[in-house]
Amino acid sequence: MAPDRLPALLENEPLRVPAGPLAVPPPGPLAQAVAVGFRFMYLVVALIALFWATSSVREIRPDSQVVVRRFGRIVRTQQSGLLLAWPRPIEQVQVLPGPARQLSLDVSVLLAPSNKYQAIVGFASQGTTGAEAYLTGDGNVVLLSASLIYRIDDPIEYALEAAHVAPALDRLFRATAVHITAGRNLNDFLVVQTNADQSHNVIALRSEVRESLLRSMNDRLHALDASGAGLGVEIEQIDLAPSLPPVAKAAFDQVLVATQAADRGVAIARTDAERQRQQAAIGAEHLVSDAQATAKEIVSKASVDTASILALEHDEKIFRSRNSRNSLLLREYRARVVDIMNRTGHVTLVDPKSGVRIVLPGKQP
């Protein structure tokens, strides 16, 4: 089209004005994918923020307790229940066993200071677990292996000294054991001497030793609390297992076996002696019974034999005259003669006033 004809055309055509804003073209697939990705990222960030904000909100079990630190400084403690705390790193939550929950610690054994110590104590007791040697008051050596049962009574002090609780309890036990064993005999820990006096209170001695250890360790823990270096724990029980060094164990076993054999022999001898005593007592009772029966029989016979004499004596006391006595004797003579005559088969009577003499054979005086 020629340029000179353009104005004529514009004059003939009416001017058209748009009715509204121009339509925005729809986004493409790439733009839609980017928008969906941003929305998903916003949702994930919101969920992460919500999880982070509620990360320290938890339920504390009945056998636990917590210590809450704010920027490393302990601000409070809480027992069982629902815990509300700021998320990390604003506040840190340290979960500890509850005050009613018992914890166990096996006392470790120090390394042997010398070869002589190893030869006496034995290589089997060396290491992280085993028995450690202590000197008793009577100059003997006893091996002690112990397990400490304790509980947390101050969570703040325990949280501050948690890394040092086990070594400190080990050292406290060793110091207490040295003090206790130095004032005790070997027989207070082990049965190495059997006698009648100690056989009845062996259990009481063992219990007393454990109570002494427990009381002394708690006293030392209380002293640390008073000085501001407490561990926040209290010992509830000490499981003590004493033993002898291998070198001395064989000798003590032989002595114990010999003592038991001697006690068994003494018991058998006492049993035999008691049986013989009982048999002798039974025989003595039979003899006494027989003797008493024989004595009663003899007394009864003597009473029967002397009854007539006693009766005659009684009559004589009644009749004091001589004629009465002669008449009583004559009466008794006649009663006796009748019995004698009844026993004889043939009797020859000789008048004493006649001149007849009887010559009887016999020896000359």
C-alpha cells in the first residue's frame, strides 16, 4: 500500500476502542510445576517448624525425672508427668532415673601394683570385674568384690557430676573397705574358724559388716554434700562377696575339712557316750528297782517273823509281873512245840529227873 493512501483509509474506518484489560495468557506447565513445588516446600517447612517447636514436649514416665537446661544452665527439674519446654538449642532436657528407681554399679578392680601382689591375689581377680585384696585386723588378706545399689536423691547434683559418679563411688568404697577391714578379723568375712561361739552368730556378723560399710559410705557422701561437692546419690544396699587368695584358700580348705572331721568325730563320740549313759541309767534303774523289791520282800518277811515276838513284847509290857512273864513264855513255848512236833516223825521223851544218860557221838574237846 502506498503511504499517501494511509490517511484516506483512516478517515473512512471507524476508531475501535478496547472494552477491558488485555487477558493474561495462562501459565505454562513449567510455571505450574514451580508453583506446586513452592507450596509443598512451604508445607514441609511449616511441619518441620511445628515438630521443632514441640520436640521438647513429652511425657515423663513414673520411674524417671528430668533436668532442664536453658543455654547450658540448669533452670528446673521435674518428676513424672507432662513436660513443657522450649526446643533445642534453647532448652536441653536430660532424662534421669527417678528417686525410687535403684541403680547398680559393680566396683572395678585396680591393676596389680606388683608381681608379688599378683602371685598372692591371683591373676583371675584382675580386670574390670573381680575381687580386690584388703588387709584385715588380724594380719590376713581377704578379697572383696562388691556391687553397689544406689538411687538418685538430688537430680541437679547428679546431672552436674554424672560423669564422675562411678569413679567417685569406686574410690569411696575402697577407702571405706580399707577402714572397715582394718578393724575386723578374717572370720568376720569368711568362715575359716569353726567354734561353738561363732557358729550361732555368723549371719549376724556378715550383716553387721555390710551395715558398717553402708553406713560409712553414706556418711562420706553426706560429708561431700556438706562441702558442696555432692554426687546426688545415696547408697541403698551393698552386695558383698568375700573370698580368700588362691594360695591361702587351699590351706584354709584343708584346715576346714580337718576341723569338720574332728567335729564329726566328737559328735559321734558324744552320741555313743550318750547312748551308753542312757543304757547305764536304764540298768541302774533296773538294779535299784530289783533292790527295792528285794528289800521290801525281806522287810515283809522279817515283819512276819518278828510279829510274834513283837506281840509277846507288847503282852509283857501289859503284864509286868514275873509270873505273867513265865506264863507268856510257857504259852509261846507250847505254841512253838506243837509246830515242831508236827514236823517230826518219831520222838523219844526222856524224863530229866530219871537217872538215864544219853551218850551222843562227837569229837572230844
